[in-house]
Amino acid sequence: MTEWKGPCFLVIPNQVLNLIQDLRFRDLDFGLMRQKEHLNHDCLFGKTEKHSRRVSHMELQALEKLVKGRRSLRKWKKEDVPDDLIKKAIELATWAPNGGNYQGWHFIVIKKKEIIVKMADAVQSISDRIAGWPEAKEWQGDVDRYRKNASFFRNAPVVVAAFTGEYQSVMDKVLLARESFDPEAKQVLTFRRSAPTSIQSVAAAVATMLLAFHQMGLGAVWLGAPLMAKGEIEAILRVPADFSLICLVAVGYPDESPQRDRKPVGEVIKFVY
Ligand SMILES: Cc1cc2nc3c(=O)[nH]c(=O)nc-3n(C[C@H](O)[C@H](O)[C@H](O)COP(=O)(O)O)c2cc1C
């Protein structure tokens, strides 16, 4: 028998390849990836990055589907949302990146209709007052639209309130101690205060929570507008003094399927080499 030393080709249908990748064998190098997948890999990491992990096309597609499929939902069925699902979504949210891994966030899950309505009334009331101020006249159309939609979350079966707790990074402690006499320290503090890491951390958690809810078949919306009634909402929820409300998330089983678009990524991205 002659020994064959040339290349060996194996023909495998795409479905089988997909199955293999779906079974999460992606870390084993089968050497069987389709050309398309090579291109994808090369685009993502560049050909020279030999040691980078191979990105599974299937998993990236699943992630893309999840991220792009999520929409802000503002109409919900009356159906109750099981506590377990909410707890799981919040648990996943706590795996978000956060400043110093301090995890200085708190979440209050409100399922009691009466409390949700109280919070919504507080937001509606301040929106109505603002819309009535003479300064609102110039933008009355937009202001009225805002006012009309200010408290739709009263119909949500569940509202999650997200808070920051007391947190000060060690750098802030140093800067604060010098702020009064050192203009540079004061300037750096101003920069840091322009986007406090405690708020960035809660935002990361809330974004993660929304994806988790979406994956569970729930529909949620991030609500910044209720901050207008921050004092009242904190009082209604009787939170400790160091809790600071960042936003509400209204969630339930969706009763609408809105569409949204995004700018082409080329419009918002710039590489600096
Ligand atoms: C910081 C923040 C605050 C928001 N506040 C509100 C709000 O008060 N009311 C509301 O209806 N939607 C609010 N949204 C949802 C946005 O309107 C929504 O994300 C945006 O229109 C894009 O739509 P999409 O989430 O369906 O892609 C907020 C979103 C973010 C990130």
C-alpha cells in the first residue's frame, strides 16, 4: 500500500459544522472552519494575533441577535412576572463591570401596584407643573408630548428601582483632601464628577439587566425621567439616606413590538492607530 503524504480534504455539510460549534467545542481547533468564519475571525482580531481565542461565529450571531433584538417596551400584559426571573436578571446585572468591584448598587423590586401608582403620580405631578411654567411655552408641543408619556410605567407589573450607595474611590479621598487649596486637585475632581464611576457602574448593571430581561422574553424600559421626582420616590420607597436613585426599570410581558434603528456605526466610531 502506498502512503499518501499530500493534503487530506474532508467534506462536512454546514449544518454539521454549525452543530459542532453549537456544542461549544469552539476551543478545540478542528481546523475545519469555513472561509467565512476565517474572515470573521480575521476581521475581529487581525491575522497577526495568533494567540487570540477563536470567536465562534454562532455565538457572536446569538449575541448580536440578543443585543439587536432588545427594544424598550412600554406596553405590558397584565400577567405577573415570576420573582425568580427578576432575581436572576438582577443577579446577572451584578456581574456587570463596576468601579473597583465595589458593587455599590442596590435594587428595589416593586410589585405592589399601589406603590407603583404612587411613584407614577409623583412623576406625573412634577411633569404637569413643569409643562405649565411660562418657560415651557417655547417648546410646548414637545413638552406636552413628554408630559403625556411621563408616567406610563404605572401600567407595568414590575418596577425595579436602581440606586447607588455610598462610594468614594481612594483617589477621590486624596483629591477631596486637597480640593480646597490645590487647583489641580480641584480640576481633576471636576473631571471625575462629570461622570461618577458609581453612576457608570449602575448604568452598566441596568444595561445588563435589560438584556437579561429580553433573553427571558420580558420587555423592559430604562426610565430616567422619574428622577424628576427623585425625592418623592426615595421617600415612597423609604430607602436609607445613602441610597441615591439613578433610574427605574419597568418590566413585564410585552404587549407591543416596536422597531428602532441605529445610526451606521461608521458615523460614531473613529480608530486611532
Ligand atoms: C439613560 C436612559 C434614560 C431613559 N429614560 C427614558 C424615559 O424616561 N422614558 C422612556 O420612555 N424611555 C427612556 N429611555 C429609553 C430610550 O428612550 C430608548 O432606549 C431609546 O429610545 C432607544 O430605543 P431602544 O431602547 O428600543 O433601542 C431611556 C434610556 C436610557 C439609556
